[in-house]
Amino acid sequence: MNKRIKAGIIALLMGFVLVGGSLLAGTAPVYAGGSDAPTPYTVSAAGITLPGGATFQDNGHVNVKTTNQGDKGIHFESLNNQPSGQWIGKSFLPWSAFGYNSDTICVKWVQVAGYNEHFGEGGQAPVGPGCESTPPSSTPPVEKPPICHPVNGKGELGNGWNLISPDKASSHIDESLYPDGHYWKHESNDGLRHDIYSNNGVCPGEPVVDDEYPYEVDACWTMSHTDGIENTYQFPQTYGCDYEPKCEETVEFQYDTYWIRDEADEAHFEEIKANGLDSPADDNSLEPHDYYSEVVTNDTECPPDDEPSDTPTATVTITPPTETETVTLPTPTETVTVTPPAETETVTLPPVTETVTLPPATVTVTETPTVTATETVTGTPVTETATVTETPTVTVTETVTGEPTATATETVTQGVGTPTATTTVTVTDEETQHVTKYVDENETVYSFDELPNTGAGQAVLIVFVVGIVAILAGLWLLIRRK
């Protein structure tokens, strides 16, 4: 075989490989643009409109974020008469479908299944009537001082007052009645003191200054019984929450925070710790606050009383020590040793129940796909002119199993004698769970969310052209005469 024939065969093989590879690559999915690209769908003050006759599909979804009405989403479901099913096959989705108020909504971000482009990520401004900016008030807000709130004890300041932040003034002062009406909302039991604005943070009366006091202390109490409802307090109560409920038993614990302002408060706190609480009056002088209760239930099932015991009966033989008794007779003296018979006692041990909690099992499955491709070329070209007729038949089978794994298989048969190419694309991504298929006349396009446009189309075209040139060069070398 001369060099010309070898070169022709090599050129033919390279041409077939390049052309076949480009055809296979041409059947790969076409990816949409990035999330910050212009959206093909329209987002307006009324709702979302899909492009070019596209409609919302079963099992699709739309997610929306607003500036003033929260974030919501819709999953389109045709089964079980779901309300979202009414939008399947429609191309327009109003904001009312999400439960939004269309008159005040301001939409800042939208994501539609099947489209990589997200509204709001490509520089789009928020839309909706609620996006109109409110002009700033010409009158600056009036700064209010803290509020002096009366308490029946010593209070935070030690002289019967708690100092309340100005941002909570509406809970203590009625501005519509201030200062000449009955503007306060709380007063002391004796009616002599009520809510009032402080004088630069100073409340009426001389405050008690102490470097050590006041301070707060936490306490936990166990209720003697419970109705099973949290924050309903039962008495009496004992100090501490170390009790563990038995099987099928429910207990309730109460948590309190107290103010300790002097040695008398410290002594009283130690007293109620030792004696417990018989009523709310026992700790009232310490001004309990931030209190709540917690109901704890042991769900372990107790064994029935008549359940037969699985514990074998053990027989224990007890042999008492030998007893010696001395008997004195008038005449003569005789010593008699008495040995009592051995005693046998039968002891029945209670059944022992042991609960073993096994850790959850973790199973890891690793799958390694294997792809085998075999290409056989038979035949000897006899002419320099070739006529190629391609009648592509496209069969698309799309299978989505679970989340978040999607598998799409496409089989393409082109012409007579052309090998069948099968392309399988598997995408696994925790954030990408949707594979969208579009069929447009002679091509099938798969769009995988969040995958950028790779721009591989031009490279495939170049490889295809180089392959055709190589095939023609090989044919020319084989049929060219010396």
C-alpha cells in the first residue's frame, strides 16, 4: 500500500470522526442565558406574561419577592383540584394569584421555571404601584424623652419606677390627650403615680444608688401537677427543674426572672427556694418577669400490670448461723446444743426493661456511568461526487426521577448508513431541579436552570467543516491517478 492510499484512508477516518463528533455535539442541549440576562417574559404592574405563546406547565413554578408584601411562590399542580391548577396552560399570571394586593405591590425579583433569566438580577427596577417613593415629611419628628412607668415595688430605679424607651411611648402615653387630659395608661395601686415623661431620664423621687444592687436572677420551678397546657401555672411549686418524668407522665416547669435590690430581697429569694411557692403572692415582691412555662411529657409506654414476667425465678437458700442454748438443771448441769433446720426463701425479681435507641443508618450509593461507542465504516468510494440525503428522525424521552437529579436522553438517526448517536445528559444540583424541553420544528432544546451559555455552537460548526474537508481530501487521494 503506497503512501497516497494510506494518507487517503487516514484522511477519511479523521473526517468521519470529526463529522460524527460534531453531529453528536449538535444534539446536545442548548442552554439559556445567565440569570442576569434580559428576561424573555414580561413583568408588569399587573402580573407576569410569557413570550411567544408559551404557557405555564404542570409541575412548574414561579417565585416572587416584593419590597412591601413579603416573598411568595406558586407550584402548578393539576392533581387533587389544587387552586394553582387553573393557571396551567395560561400565558398570563396576575399578582392576585399569589394573594398579593395588586394596588400596593412592589415586585423586585421574579424566577419562572424553564427560564434562567431572573427579573431583578439584570438591573431591572422594581415594578408596581407600591414602588412609588413617598416624599419625605417636611416636619422633622419630635424626639420624646423616656417614660417613667410606675411599679408597686422598687422598680428598676429603686424608687418605684421603671424607665421605658421612647419608641414604646404609645403603649404608655396617649398623645391625643397629652398634657391636659387623662393621657396615662398605667398607674400604681394607690393611684398616686402614673405614666409620665421623664425629665431627661430622671423620674420623680430620689433614686437609690448602690454599686451592688439591683441585679436580676433566674429561677426554675417544678409544678406539683399540670393540665398539660403551657403558661397555665399550677401550685404548689418546688425549686429546681431536675425532675425527669416517668413513663407516660407529664410535668410542667416554670421559669422566672426576679429583681434583687437589697439584702432583704436576697434573703427572701433564699427562703422561697427552700420552702417553694404556694401561690403567686410568695414571689410577688421580687417582681417576677419574662416568665413562661414548659410542658414535658415522657412518651415511653409503661408495661401493663398483668404482663407476665420474663425474669426467671431465683431460689435463694438462707442458712442462719448455729444457735447455742445453755440449759441449767438443778442437778446435774447439762449443756444442750440446738441446731434449727435450714430455712428456704423464694424471691421473685421484677422484670427488667431496657430501651435501646439505635442511631440512624446512613447509606451512601455511588454510581459510575459507563459509555461505550463503537463505529464501523465499510465500503470503498468509487466516485468523486457524493450525494447525501439526511432525513433526521428525533425521538426524545425525558425522565425526571426525584429531586434534584434530571436525566434527558435523545436519539438521532440521520441518513442511511449513519451510526445512531445517543446523548445522555445528567444534571445533579441541589439548587437546580427543573429540566425544560422546547420543540421548535426540527430541533429540540433543553434548558437547565442556572447553567450559563457556553458558546460551544461555533466550535461544533468549525469541527464539522474540518471533517467534511478531511473526507473530501481522502476521497481525492484515493481516486486520484498518478
